[in-house]
Amino acid sequence: MKVHQFARVDLWEHEPSLSLGCKRLRPLAPKLGGNGHSIATLDLKCFIKPESGPRNTSGDRKEAGAQQAEVQSGGTRWNPTQEQIGILEMLYRSGMRTPNAQQIEQITVQLSKYGKIEGKNVFYWFQNHKARERQKQKRSCLTRTLSVGVLSKETHEDGVAVKEEESYYKRKCRSWSVQRFEEESRSCGGFSSTAEEYHEGSDKTLELFPLHPEGR
Amino acid sequence: MKVHQFARVDLWEHEPSLSLGCKRLRPLAPKLGGNGHSIATLDLKCFIKPESGPRNTSGDRKEAGAQQAEVQSGGTRWNPTQEQIGILEMLYRSGMRTPNAQQIEQITVQLSKYGKIEGKNVFYWFQNHKARERQKQKRSCLTRTLSVGVLSKETHEDGVAVKEEESYYKRKCRSWSVQRFEEESRSCGGFSSTAEEYHEGSDKTLELFPLHPEGR
DNA sequence: GCAAATTAATGATTTATTCAAG
DNA sequence: CTTGAATAAATCATTAATTTGC
């Protein structure tokens, strides 16, 4: 293990312009742009832009010079339109789970036709949808203690073949009475029919994009 | 390999335009002063740029000399230099825990003087450092049931809770038969996951940045 | 001493939880 | 109650340390 020893670095020595505080900060252009940067083999959220934070109810202080973006319709959280949701669900059903940066970008571009939207919304949507789907499964599985046992085909949870050794789940007890189901849940019939997600033999591996390389 | 076919929705009909969402609009005003919650404006990773793909560097084993930073280029993972680590730790000690986008950007700019680095590295560093600090605390707390606090010297695992983890790791058989004991102990009082802030002593009066309000 | 074999750290991602707007 | 947003925990993967046989 290394022992860090630092040599009195003089932080912020130059660049007075970065005057910390809530003063003014220079634009700081995003670094990408230098050389060939369009490879994009991976990676994701580059979409959560600074700001968009909830605005302070008592006075939304924006510092001077802030050209503040387009009105954002309220500035709160994204409120997806039906079209947007429809498309997202379709993508989800088709197997997409964790879109990478470019995919998110593309999706965002498309969805923006139907309403205001940012990349991070897309990113979060997939995160949440995936998580809640899983959650629902678990709960469902628990509720009806079915022992299907048959379908352990393990759906492609991720659009990509899940080569997980399965048996990863071993989360601890949570609020729901679940817990002891932890072990079982993933094998609880690779997604029983309750949810409307997968259904229909769409081999889900249809993938609209080359999904994330994802070494795992 | 599978051939991707896609759904009927004619998504992606046009060209991507590739402009990456990461646009930084408003400067963002720290919410601080708010009441109980509202994470102010934290938002983060807008730094993981698409690219930086892992590059297989056959060979290129760098000699572990006194210093090896700088070139780095290889393309694998970030390998912080001592200076970088020093600065990061200093910031951490001064109270910074979850820097927002701008802060990350600034830090990155500064740290790049000492070696190649990207914003996401900074982001991850804080995430990991914070998490591991907590983890260590927990472990420590568990090990010695006392709460004398202070000292936080080291980790003498007296076998109290150190052995259990065998079962926790059902990784694929790695070569190592490790048994790392990183685990829970949720019962370790005084350390709920929603704990406020974990300040180890230093009463950061220093604040290089407007510290994150950190509501939670 | 040295390099392969192990082990400990820790960078990078994904998943689970939490919070609160609507 | 649903779900967008954000954070924390878990976990995967690679690299530096360290140990070990020569």
C-alpha cells in the first residue's frame, strides 16, 4: 500500500479566474474535441449537465452574467410525453438496457421531437425502468411463491447475454419482507408473466445498437 | 454474434449530429441555505466522455521507477500521481465529498498539471474514497466495539468479524482464494447509511470551494 | 536480486435505495 | 402511488505491492 505524501502543492496557484466561491467561473470548455474523439466505444452519462438542479424555493439566485438557459418549462423534472415513453419502452422491450453515450445521444435527439428532454433523462429512465422491473419481479416472485423451476432460461437481462454466474444476488434484507427470497429471485422463472415487459418471443436480442461492449 | 435488427420504429433516421449533450448552460447556483433537503445542484458526471476506450496495450509494462506518471497514455485506467492524490486528499479532508460538475471541472484542470486526468476520474475518486472511508469506519467500528473514536489508527482484525466473508464472495474462482472482508455490519450503531457527514476532525474552515450543502 | 505468483488497493461500473415532485 | 433524480452499496477488473522459489 502506498503512502501518500504530498509535496506541498500549491493548489490554485494561477488562474485567478477560477475564483471558487460562487463567483464567476470561466466557461471551461469540455475537453473533448482535441483529437479524434468520436470513437465512442463506450461510456455513458455525459449528459448530466451542471445545473438543472432543483431551484431553491426561496430565491433562485443565479449569479450575474448567467445567461440561463432556455426556459425549461418550469425547470423541475422531466415529464415525459406519451410518445417519448412509448419509444423508450419499445427500446427497452427490444432489449436495450444500458445505452451508452452515443446511444443516449441519439435517443435524445429523437425524443426531443416530442418534447423537451435531455440525455440524462434518458439515462435515468433506463436505470429506473430496469431497476423497477427487477423490483417488480422480485416482489411478484415473492407474492406468489410459485416454483416454476422450469424456465430457468435466464433472459437476457441486459440485452446482451447475461453471462453472469447468476448467484450474485445476495442482497440483504430490506424493508420488504423479502430477504429470504433474495437467493431465489433471480431464478424465479426468468421473468414470469406478470410484467408486461418481455413477453412475446422477441428473443430480445434484437438490439438496435451494438450494445455496450460490456466485458462482464 | 448476433445481428441487430430493429424494430419498426424508424429511429435514427438522420445522422447523429454528434454533439454530445454535455453542454453546460447556466453556471449553477449553489442552493445552500436551503432547508432540510434538496441537494442543491449537484450533478456530476458529465465528464465521462465517449472515447477513452480501453486500448489493448500488449506489453508496455512500465517500469516502476520513482516516477512514472506523465506519459501514461496507454489508455487503461487512470493512475494518479502522488501530487494528484495529495491534492485530492487535501480537498477531501477539507470537507469536500461530492463535488459538483463545476468543481470537478476545476479540480481536473488543476490536477492535469501533474498528469493526465479526466473529470470522471475525479468524480470516481470521490465516490470511492468516500465509500471506502465509510467502509473502513464501519469495519473499524465493528472490530472494536468501542467508540473511542479518534485515533483511527489501523485495522487490527482480531477475528471478530473478519472471517465471515468467505461465503460472500462467490466469484468465479479466481486464482486467489481471497477472503476480503469488506462487508456489512449494518448494526454497527452510529453509522446509518443516512448519516449526515463524516467529518474526521478537521473543521474545515478552509473551503476551497463552496462546499456541497449535502443535504441528505 | 529477479520474475512469476499472490495479495492488497483502488479505478470504473452497475445495482439497490432513498428522496421528493406531481 | 408513480417515477424522475441522485446517492450509496456492491461488484467487477486492473494495476501496484508484496511474497516466494530460484
